[in-house]
Amino acid sequence: MFPYTLDNKRYHTLNYFFKTKFGCKVFKVSLNANFSCPNFQNGHGCIFCKHGSGNKLEHLSLKDQFNLVKIPLDKKWPHAKYIAYFQANTNTYAPLDILKEKYEEVLTYPNVIGLDIATRSDCLSNEILDYLEELNQKTFLMVELGLESGHDKTLKLINRGHDVNNFIEAVKKLKKRNIFTVVHIINGLPGETKEMMLDTVKLLNELPIDGIKIHMLYISKDTPLALMYQKKPFKLLTKEEYIDIVCEELEYLNDNIVIMRITGDPEKEDLIAPNWLLKKFCVLNDIDKEMKKRNIYQGDKTTPK
């Protein structure tokens, strides 16, 4: 049996990580702190992004957003703990005093045991990094960086706004400060082959990352990607192709890396394609079945760091 799971998975689950670290049920609560993104200054932003990322509750206070999720969960899991997840847009893209105010406010909420901050590799000044290091001494801290692809050609195509080297340097700076670092990648970006997607994972496996979120590219309405797809449709991965790629990517990832997400999660009303992503749990189950069929586990094709 794979050691880093509580539910018979063949990869290192987030549920296992939280239960082992904190000894109880832990939930992440997504928050929208009304931050923007520097990439919006370069036009629309990333071509797949629709008016920013994350939840759309910016009209509510952080506390109201938090309670909207927490109160129902408390009824079922009265002893649960929470990690406040600053998800929407770029959550270090603000003056330091504003970041401090928002981060430290949520740490006063009942049963909050940590922070998860989603940001970009080009939005981590030394001043902010030093503050994150201080914060990491006070609470459990995770920092999530979007990379999407390990290929500069692809990053340019999707209007990412930074290159691979900028990302690598940011990971090194975070890990120098002993901060838990999570990376996002997207499978199925225009022009990428299976080999290119695997190369992205192999690159990440050589870096000191702690967790990864694997997404499937989907096309949302009212995005530059949707216009591109409309003018000249490009091939999207089938469910079978995606599952095949994810299974092999997991084999190339060290087994100490936490798999925090393993598929996309589009909103039905915005989705143009592919429709198979709407059946999230079917995709997750099919990944499990395929790994069992192949008799493979995370880390089979690599050695631990």
C-alpha cells in the first residue's frame, strides 16, 4: 500500500498531509481579498483567465466569506481546523501594509491554523519575501505559484508575463526561507505535446517544491483563448489522453510531493470545452483505476530528493 494516503490512493494526497501534520480534519477556505494582477497591465492577462481567478465574493468582507464556508462545515465537523486560502488573483500584489492587514486579520478567526497565498513568481519582492518568512514563524504558511508550463515558448503564447527562470528563482527564494511551496501546471496548452508536459514535471521534480496542482486546460467564454479557439480550433486533450498523461506525470514526481489537485474544475455556465471536465469525480476515479490497472505509484520513475 502507498504510504502517503488514507483512502487507498496511489499518490500523496492532501488529506493525508493535513491529517498527519495537524491530527484532525482540515479545510481550506477560499477568499477573495480584492487584489488585482500585474498581468492585467499587459492587456487581458493570461489568455485562459476570465476576469481573474478564484471566487467571486469580493463584495463580502473576508470574515463574511470565511463564515459562509465555515459555519456549515462546523455542523458536520465541529473539531475541524481551517486554512485561509487567499485564492483570487495575485495575493502579494499590494503594498506590504495592506498585505499584513489582510493576512493577520484572518489569523484571528476561530480555528484558523494557517494561510495559503496564491501569487506569481514576479510578485515576490525581497520585502514581501522577508515578511512571508516572519509569517512562516507564526503560523503554517503555503505559497502557491502559477507556472503552467516549463517552456518559455508556451509562456509567451499564453501571455504569462514571466519566463521559466523567473519562476525557478522564486522557488529557490521561498525554499531558502523554508516556506511550503506549491506549483500549478496546466496540461493541454496549445501546441504542447505529451513529451513537453512530462518535461515540465521533470523540471519541477528537480526543484525543492512541496506540492503541485495539476490542471486540464479548458476554454471559458469571454477569454482570449476562446477567441483563439473560435478562429482556429486547436486540439484539446480527450479524457483518456489526459488520464494517460497525469498517470505518467505522477510517476515522475517524487513521492514526498503533495498532490493538491489533479484535474480542472470549470464553472458549467462559462465552459465552452471540453465538457468531460464537468464530471470531476469520474475523472478522479478513472485516474485511480488506470493507476491500479498499470500497477503504478507516484515516484515510480524517480528517486526521492
